[in-house]
Amino acid sequence: MDYESALAYLDEHASYDKTGRVDSPSIEPISRLSSAMGDPHLAQPVIHVTGTNGKGSTVQMISRLLMAQGLTVGTYTSPHLERVNERIKRNGEPISDEEFGEVIAGIADMEAITGVRPTYFEAVTAAAFRWFADVAVDVAVIEVGMLGRWDATNIVQAQVAVVTNIALDHTEFAGPTTTDIAREKAGIIKPGSAAIVGETASHLVQIFREEGAATTLVRGDDFETVDNSLAIGGRALDLRTPTTIYHDVFLPLHGAHQGDNAAVALAAVETFFAAPLAVDVVNEGFANVEMPGRFEVLGVQPLTIIDGAHNPPGADVCAGVFFDDFHPEGRRILIVGTLRDPGEMLAALRADEFDVVHACTAPSPRGVPGAEVAKAARALGCDEVYVYDDVESACKGALRSADADDAILACGSIYVAGAAREPLRHFAN
């Protein structure tokens, strides 16, 4: 199967991606597929990461720290920014088109043999497990797709389970409260494993403690970010783990919240090795972290940024970084599209504090029409609002009117960030 055929196969199996619905959540289908392949998900130790926000950043930090220690690391994340290959990486390099086609062909064969029709996410997840086993990674760092307990990734038997934080998201699947969300995410913690918990609310921490991990480490009690300062190009951190305080660690990511993610990542890797890390390993690992689409600066005149925050808590963090850490002399310009309630997303993004809003339709079957996003912006009090049918047109419209002193932020969905990345990178420079 060539690459284009693999993409066509996946598109035929897309369900949640198109409808936003999950029917009868279960790990039974992917368990059967993986069993037919010889259980490749058990071929290497695993660090499994869930949480409402910060999963992707934390996964990348963990992967880079493990690589700095000399291990061959498989990394699985979702969704992708521009190409599906980004989801499956070995030592930071995406799977090739040829290998991707081959491994998806293997999943298609298993579908024929087992009679199990996987979803898009199940097929790509199974493909990742198969490829990691084939290329013999030393450890896999796996990001949960949604919630945890019934997520396709949860067939792994992780040595370390990581929870970044808990906020309201996917309530239609888990329940109306953060307690419900926490219970679902706690499902990735296996008896005898170690749990690294970035959430600090005591009633939620207790839920994770009750899952039966051999060890549970909690941010604030067992590890933390002691100092978290703005630096040129990122953050300067002092990080405390159960064994060590690491001083003056540079992290090339924007936003104070990334300091908390760094503390979680470092505690997870120390726990995996059951030992502190050398200072040079910590510095190298964090210095090499890259997060395309997560408050990524693409140009400077005008300042041009994309961010993939896809829910109100993430949008709130995005807005905080934009308004607190960046102070343009000119106008603030927002390019926004979303799959969520546009009123909630725009309020979280503080859209009324922008000088100009360019509303567009996110490139997804579930994307809210740009006209509805614009209507929500006007209802919030935004005066200068423009409407576009697609992200690229919104980017061109924003850049056409922007001066060198202005700042442009494109956000509201990972789909918007992905679609905006190339036109903004091209035209902004």
C-alpha cells in the first residue's frame, strides 16, 4: 500500500473526526487487532501521558530527556498539525511515507483477518505499536487521544502513568464535572506502576491515589517548579524532583504553564530510571524540545504566532501568554476558527481585547462556520470583525492589513494552527 492509499484507507475509517461522536467506547477492538499482530504494544516499556491540556508538550519533553540519556525513543501523539506522519516518531523523526504505507497495509490485513473495523484513531494507534516493535525502540512515550480509560492507547501496560492536569473537556463522554473527568483519566494508571500527577486539587489527587499505583508523586508535594522566569525565546526554570534541584534550566517554549509541564516531565523520567538525571542530560533534553503549533513564533515583523489550543481552558492559557509575555507596539490581530462553542472559545481567548478579529471556518467537518464565529465575536464586543470561508484566506487578509509593529495570533483549534502554519510562515517572512 502506498502513502496515498494509506491516507484513503484511514479516511474511510474516520468517525469521530467527522461526527464528533464516539459510539460504544471500548478498548476491545484494538485489543483484538493487536493480539492478532502478536501484541506489539507489549514489546517495550511505556510512559503513558494523559491530561486535559499540556499532554503534547509533556510528551515531547519526556521524549527529549530519554533521548538525551541515550535511549531510542518511540513517540506517539495526536492529532497531527500538518501530516499524519507527525504522530509516529522515532528519536524525533516522523515515520517515512513508505513505512507508513506499509504499516497501515498491515492494519488493513488484520482487519480482513479479524473482522475488526478500526476507527481512524485505532488504526493509527495500532500502526504506531507495530512500527515501534519493528524498529525496536527502547521505550515508547504514548499520548492519550481522549480521556484515558477507554482510549485505544490504554491497552499498554505503562511503567509510568502521567496526568498533566484536569479541566472540563469532553464532558459529553465523561460527565459534567472535573471529578468525572479525573476518574476517566485515572484509568491509565495500572496496579504496580508509578503515577506522576500534575494536578494539585486535593479531591482530584485522591482519585488518582485510589487507582492502586505502587508510587504516586504529586506536583507541589513531591516535585515542582521552584522558579519560572521569562527568558529570551522561552523560560528559565529551577526544577525540584524528589531527589534533586536542577537550577537554570532553559526551556525554549513560551508560557509559564510550560514550566509546570517541565516539572511533570522531569519527575516522570526520573521515576522511569529510578534515579536522578545528570545535569547535562537535563539541560540537553529540555534545550532540544520543539513544539510546532504550540505558541509557535513564525515571524517577527509582524510578530506572527500560531497555537493549537482547542478548548476553553487551553484558550485561556494561550491568551494569558499572548497578553502577558508579548507587548507589541502596534495592533493585536486575531485569526480564529474553532470546533467548539465559539462564544466560550472567544471569551477564553479574550477576543474583545484584540484590535481586529479575522473569523474563519476550521478545516474539519466539525468546524463552526466562520459567520457564526464572527457573530460570537461581535456579541462579545469586538468592533472590527472580518469573515472568511477558510484559514488561508483569513491569514492573507490579516497579513495584508498588518504593519511591522503588529502582532498576529492564529488559534482556536489544532486544525486552524496547522492550516495557518504554511501561509503565515511564507507570507510573514
